[in-house]
Amino acid sequence: MSAKIIDGKAVSSRIRSRLKEDVDALRGQGVIPRLAVVLAGGDPASATYVRMKNKACARLGMDSVQVDLPADVGEGELLARLQGLNSDAAVHGILVQLPLPRHIDQLRVLSAIDPSKDVDSFHPSNVGRLLIGDPLFVPCTPLGICVLLRESGIDVEGKDVVIVGRSTIVGRPLMALLMQKKKGYNATVTICHTGTADMASHTRRAEILVVAAGRPMTVTADMVAEGAVVVDVGVNRVDDPASSKGYRLVGDVDFEGVREVASAITPVPGGVGPMTIAMLMNNTIKAAKMACGMTIED
Ligand code: GUN
């Protein structure tokens, strides 16, 4: 058997068309959704992500402003810039690209973002709201994974979902989202992490396996149940002299091996990545609607 390839590019493109209609309607009322992206330091992967986010805004007719800060920026300066964005009524969404330089306290910075503009949903108040089942925003990658599964006709309700990785960006919020007592969610969730004694014993039980470990070849074919759905969240640069860039992108899953066992699998690139960006646009439009007092339907 060879798995069906879940096409995140195609699904995200459909979603962006719907979002474009929302943006057009807002523009008709004189509101242009605006995202501010803060990038501290020159990490090449982060700079690429930020470029993609700005481009996605432009394609939908949204505004974006980029705040570039040097790698040695002081925490006080960064916090002051966030205060400025918080009090700027023309800015609806604020995102601080992670990782931050090591001398900066990430939690203090994320806590300084106005929760109603926190389109990444990393502010502790928004993290807590998701955990109690009353989310204001849902983090972009977990939301993108749920929407991708739903749009691909894969129901998570009552399923055994195993997540590899307990990061605050993917694993933990995805757990909270999937276990919500709500139609279309209600999954039974297990999280594996670096302290898990026998990871394969868990992953082999998964009907849906989500891998967000940040390491290539974390999951191989022998760790996957026949017919499982596999979602690969990894984005890893590996050296490739044959490529013009000198590297290529691979996920956390042994794609060639696992596609022979799974019933469906997301590719890297072209799987979860485009969904993350579409959900960032979705959250920014939601923030703009909230700012002008419009009711939001989820
Ligand atoms: N770095 C890796 N993923 C993300 C993300 O979703 N948001 C931000 N701000 N930084 C990231």
C-alpha cells in the first residue's frame, strides 16, 4: 500500500481564497488587517519564515510591518517596541518570531504582547484559555493541523492520537485542542517526549500520529501502525550539495518508508507548513474583526 499524500498546499490555497473574501469585506469598511512581525537577530530560517508571512499578508491584501532588531538588542528595547505596537490601533496582530536570542527572557517577551493581538497565542493568558476550553486564539500550527485533517476528511473524534514532542508551539497546544469536549475534537491524546521510555510502543498504537520532534528520522516505518494517518510537522535543513541552496528540507518522519505503511501522510515541504501561514492570516483577520467590535463565528 502507498499512502495518500495530504496536500497542505492545495488545502491552504482554498482557505486563503475564503480569507481573501473576509479581507475584501473588511477593506470595504475601511479596515485593513495589519500584522506586525518582530524579528530579533539574523537566523536564516527565521528570516525565511518572516518573509513568507509578509508575502502571505500582501497576497491577501493585508498590511504587514516588520520590526527588525539586532541579535544583541536589549530586552528593555524589545519590550518597549512591543508596547508601541500594543498601543498602535492600526496594528491588529503582533508576532515575535522564535527563537529569540539567548540573552532574552522569552516568557517575559511573550507576556508583554496584548492578548487581544496575540495571533500566535503564546501569551500565558491565551495558553491558559485554550487549556480550559475557551480559546481566544488557537496557535497557528496546531490549528492548521486540525483544519488540514478535517478538510482531508479525517475525523479525529474518539481516535487515538499520539503526538511526538511536547513543545509549547506544537505538542502541548495541539494536545489541548484535540482533547476539547467539542464536536469535531474529543480525541484521546498521548504525548511522547524525550523522557518517554518506549516511544514505539505508543506510536504503534496511534490511529493518527503527529510528529513534532525537530529531528529527522524520528519516526520510521516500524513505529507506525498499518493504515495510520501520519502528520509530519518537522522542518529540518539537511546538507544537499546537489541543491542550488546547498540544503534541502526534510521532516521528522522517514517519508519513503512510512508512506508504505500509513494510509495518509503529509509531505515536507507542502504539508503542515502552508497551513500554519494560512492560520496566521486567519488569526490576524480575527483580531482585526475583534478590534472593530465585529462578532466572530468559529
Ligand atoms: N518559530 C517556529 N515556529 C514559530 C511560530 O509558529 N511562531 C513564531 N512566532 N515563531 C516560530
